[in-house]
Amino acid sequence: MENTELWFLAQTWVKSNQVLIRCIATPYYQFMPCDSLDLEHEALLTAFQVMHGLIHKDKKLSLMNKYYRVVFRSRCIKLAHGVPINASLNIDQIASEPKKQSHPYLDEERIQEALQGLTSRQRQISDWILRQDKPVTIAMVAKRYEVQKRTIQAVLSNAIKRLNRLNENQRLCPAI
């Protein structure tokens, strides 16, 4: 099955199982730094990953609900605790004990060097986001700076484009 077909299948599954998704996420939702659209996207990504994992391991898609419940609940817990989510999924490790997550080492000097190439507003917002203990949403940043979400999206999008342009020959962005 192609990834495109699998993606559409995952979208259909998510639309058909909204109640299940809400039931799984509800206990953790108030602690998650995301809105309902972010949650919907997490649900879709999880569905795709579980389906891909099941197909890759030659397991039946009828097991989707069982595996999905475990994986999505784990994702919700990680989001609620601010733990970075690993995009890879190994179906065989679902029943095993989770590994301890360690925060990646941030090279503060390199980050400050990269931020110098931004406009003052881009630098201000980016620096604030990077200093937060937990992940923040666009809505949280917009509220903090008392602007619309679209403004924050534009500022961050332009900041990323600027960083990529300034550092075409360097691998600075992935390092950050």
C-alpha cells in the first residue's frame, strides 16, 4: 500500500473515530499546550504511524483500535508533560516499558549566533519560544504578544526562511 493511500485511510479512520480520540485525550487535554486542531493533527499522525507499523510488521489492520489506544494515550501523556515526541514507531515496543526521555543538548552559543541574523521582532519571539520549559502553541505566543495567530505564524515562517537563506551552506537549522 502506498503512503498516499495509507494517508487517506488514516484520515478516514480518524474522521470515523472522533469519539474514541476525544475519550483518549480528554483526561490529558487541559495539560496539553495545544488546541483542538493540533490534537486532531496528532491523532492523524498517530493513526498513520500505527497503520504503517501494522502493515510493515505484517499484522492485521483489524488490530488498529487496540494499538491506536495505547500509542495515542502515550502521545497525549507526553504532550501533557512537555516531552518531545519521537516520530518513529515500533509496534513491537508498544507493550514494553517506555524508555526515559532525555532532553537534547542545546548549544546556546550557536542558537544566539543564529538569532542574530533575524529581525528584532523575529529574534524576540523566537528567543521567548526557545526559553519556555514546555512546548508552546501559536495561540499561546499570540496571546503573550497580544497579536493574532496569523501574525505569529508569519513572523516564525519568515524567521525560518531567513535562517535557511542565511545558512544555505551550513547545517545550522537542524542543529537548532
